Amino acid sequence: MRREKTLTERRAYSVNEVAAALGVSAGFVRLEIGRKNLPIVRAGRRVLILKDALENYLRRGAEAGR
């Protein structure tokens, strides 16, 4: 039986994966990348968002909302 990896088991995600997980558009994720709010890593032409970077981004957003 093939087991799918969940968001918590992966170390990096695509823009589309992050957008789907957060319930926002890929365009919004790209906007946040362009604003330097969400750091990326490039793997060739692929744009990847590391799990740690995503967690930090979400933590900063939660703290700003307090």
C-alpha cells in the first residue's frame, strides 16, 4: 500500500501546495515571496518553500494578529 506524504512530513513545498494548504491563491503566495515575507529556495526552475520558512511565516502572522 502506497502511503502519501502529508504536509507535516515534507521538508519543502511548491507554491501551489502552500497555497492549497493555506486556502489562498498561488498569486498571493507569489506576492508574499516578492515582498520578501516568505523566503524561497530554488531547485533549478522550481520555487520551493521550506517547511521551517513556512512555519516562521505563519508564526509571525499569528503574533502580528495579537
